Amino acid sequence: RSRRLALSPDGRRLLSCGTDGTVRLVPLDGGTSTALDGFGGFPWDALFFPDSSAFVAAGFAREPIVASRDGRVLTRLHGHVDAEVQALVISADGTRIATGGIDLTVRTWQRDGSPIDVLRGLEAGPHVLAFSPDGTLLLAACRDGSVRIWDRHGRLTATLRHDDAIDGVGLAPVLDACWSRDGMLIATGSAD
């Protein structure tokens, strides 16, 4: 059983984040699927880079990894406290990765795993991260009903809130968010 699936942009491979704790790489030409060595821990998300040459996988109990299209681990993204990462995104140009963890930080990385920035200011963990189409802004949709937006230099530029309570108890978590194609609008969906 899979918790999350990702299809490579070239349509040749599928990644499966399994409920059994494995990340599987499945060739779509009829070849044999393989479990990714070195992940260990419960996989939460996995995404291919736009050129299909590599992917990133993240989850509980391990640092996110960058792996080649054949599943060989290229690097680990060290930095999140307790290593639990629940949100992951790759920029449209494939040059940057962002990860969001239960340590209430969003971290940005170069494709090779070099750290760029640590974005702070979250009051609850993120469900979703999204780069704007031109890559100049990054949003985090969070469990506390907020959406935070940072610029490319790590400056917090806006905080938006879903202020409706669910049955009078607490704020509604923002469960999803996306940018419009031109980067001028953000759509969010929450439990309210």
C-alpha cells in the first residue's frame, strides 16, 4: 500500500512511499521495482526533479535524501531537529529544494544538498510547501491555519490566516495550497 506516489516527468518511473516504511522505485517499462536502500524510516513524500534525473524523499526518523533516478543515494539533507520532515517541494527550475519539519522550520537547499537558508516563524508544522512559478517566493501551508510566504532571501513577506474554528475548537489547519500559473494568486484549502 502506498501513502504517496510520484511519476517522473519523463513518464519512465514511479516512486511509491509505502505504508510498510519503504520507498520503492518502479520502472514503468515492465522492469522490477526496487526498495530504496538507505532510507530507513516512514516515507512521507517523494518528488522527482523536473529533468527526471534524480528525486528527493523525506519522512519520519531519517533526513531527507537526494537519490539518482536508479535509486542510489547521492546526499542526505542534514539539519531538521529529530529529522522528521512532513513537507517537501522542488523548484520548477530544479535548482532548489525546500523541506518543512516538525521542528517548525522550513529549510532550503541547493540541488546538491548544500544548505541555503533556515526559515523560521512557524507556530505549527507545515502540511504543504510550494515555490511560486518563478521561484522567487516560497509558501508554507500550516497546521495552525496559517500560510507563510518568504522571498528568495529568506525574508518573511506575508502571513495569511484561516481564522475559522472547527466546531468551536481551535483553528482549521491549511491542508493544501498552490500558486496560480502567473504567481499572482494563491489558493488554499483547509478543514474549515
